[in-house]
Amino acid sequence: MLYGKLLRFTYRLERNPVFASVKRGLLLLTPVLIVGAVALMLRNLPIPGFQEWIMGAVYSALGFVYDATIGIMSLCLLCGISYSYAATISGSDRTFCLVAVMASLGSFFILFSVQSNGVFEFASLGAVSMFGAILCSVTATALFGAFSRYLP
């Protein structure tokens, strides 16, 4: 009895386009996270001989890979969620999906990346603002979908 209710609830959540888009966006984020985690693991491997061998250019390259993947995690998540949610709204119209991603990126940069003094904050592109990226991508894509119906 409880299993049937739980199964119906999860089926309803799975069919919800917002939750399905968030799930697809998080799944699209997985390869980026794996690359960043492998770079961090190789950079901090606790073998003294290996640490001496990679010190220098390899160490800084692994740091760059880590910063490039984990540092822009919320941007990757935002693009994946907004593209998949726009695809469910429009029925796979690629132009609509790309413009919805641009609208989500613009609203994310305006809302979360710029401080009150006008300085661009790079720290807000990482894991710190993932929840904001989820909210911004869903809201901006839904608003863009609602307003695009009235465009010529």
C-alpha cells in the first residue's frame, strides 16, 4: 500500500517537466564533475615521488583543469537545465532552446554575478550558486516561453 503510493508519487515527479529538466541538467553536469574530480585527485595524490614529479607545469595544468570545471559548475548546470526545459516547452525547436539559454544566462549574470558596486564576481559561477542557477534557469526559461507566445 505504501509502496504503491510512493511509486505513484515518484511517477508524478518524473513526469513533471521542471523536475525532469533539473534531472537532465544534473546528468549533463556529471562528465564535467568527473573531469574536475580526476584533476583534483591527480593533483593531490599522497605519493611523495609523484608529487615531486608533477610539480611545475603539470601541477598548474591540473589546477587549471580543476578551476575550469568546478569553477564554472553553476554555468554548466544552468545551460543544461534551461536547454532541456526549453526543449520540453517548445517541442525541440533548437532556436527557441538556444535563445532560452541566452536569456537564462543573462538573468543569472544580472542576478547573481554582479555585486552592488558593479564588480563581476567569478566565485558565483562555481558550486556556491548552484541552487540559484537552478531557480534562475527554470524561472527565466518559463518566463521566456510565456512571453514568446506573444511575439510576432
